[in-house]
Amino acid sequence: MHKNIEEIKKLEGSPKIIKNLFNKNELERFLKLYQDLPTTVHNKKQNVIKKRWLKNYSSELESLFYNKVKNEIGEFKMDNLKDENNDDILGLFQESYNPIGLHVDAGFNLDEIIFKQTLIPLTSKGSTVVFKNKFYGNSTNFTIDENELKITDLKYGQNIRSSEHLNLYKKKPFNKENHQKYLKHERIENLEGLEIDIVYEWEMGSMLIFDRTRLHCSSSLIDGKKIGLTTFTKK
Ligand SMILES: [Fe+2]
């Protein structure tokens, strides 16, 4: 569990969608950056390409991003992982053809005061489901898949696998209509006790900001590939 839960809770709020935050030129620069960065992970099974936003590839985009986010959430620090050379990783570009499962991005250090995370869509089709439910441990993938739960040998920066969420919230079956509509890639039993807060429909130029304690996942509506940039903040 996070040590500063009270401070973390004080910073929590509703998910926020900011429209028309980035213009066409800025989005093109983000995509160019994505193309220029080296590939970190190409998970062929899940069909996901991940690229880390490494520092000093584009200082212009770094300050543009920082200022836009600061304007929305106030003072913050980037909660960066480090790469092999101990350089900061500012965020994560993910290109995927399949929906990403239920998880929380609460970080890997229980001493930090985790704050908000941001999502910038770089393709126009896709959506993200943010639940009302919160979690105060480390970054975790929530699953009831036995094979997933067996994975305990984790590398730096990898999420814990757990089904702990099923004990945390009121044991209420998940809404069937919402399951059919948005979350067909998840077993409905894995969503027990969860309630949707918002479904963010990706729109170019917009950004989603939400608390790092919120459970979330992709919706099952994917049309081809989607590319998104995620970053994490702390106080
Ligand atoms: Fe996430």
C-alpha cells in the first residue's frame, strides 16, 4: 500500500477531457517523435509495440507538453522510470491492435505521492474506460487468468498480476450492457464490483487526465491499430 494515502486522496478528482489542446502540427511532431524513437518492446503475441519517450529527443515537445499539462493540473513532477543508461523516460508510446486489459498505473515506489496520468491519442479511433474504483498499491494488472497470475518473476517496470480487486469493492455483478458494449475482451467475472466512470472516445488534439489510483482499460472497440502516449506524474 502507498504510504501517503491521505495526501494522494486529497489530490484526487474526476477524470478530465481537454479538447483541442494540441493542433495538427503539434500532433504531427508527436508522431514524428514516435517514429524516431527506438522500439523497446514488441510483444508479438499481444501485438503491441511500445516505445519509451526518451529525454532529449525533442526538448521543444518536452516543454510544450509540460506547460500544457501544468496549465491543467498545476505543479507536478514527471514520475519517470529510468532506462538502462539511467536516463529519464518521460512516457510511453503504445501501438496496439488489441485492447489493453484492466490495470492501474500507480507506480513502483510506495513512498511517492502519485498524482495524475495523461493520455494523448495519436490516432483517432479508440476509447479508454476509466472506472470509479481506486487502488492504492503498486502498478498492477487485474486478472483472473491463472496463467497470468503465475507470472511473479517481474522485471523493473513490470506490473504485478493480481485478482485482489475482486475482494476490494462491493461484490456486485458488472453491468451486462456495458460489458457487451465496451468490455467484451474482459471476462465479466473479472469486472465484478466495478463501475464505469467515463468512456473516453479518442479524439485527435484532445487529452485525458485522470488519477493514477483509478482502474482503467481499453474498450473493446478497436478499428485497426491505435497509438497513444501515456505519461505519469507525481507531486
Ligand atoms: Fe494505463
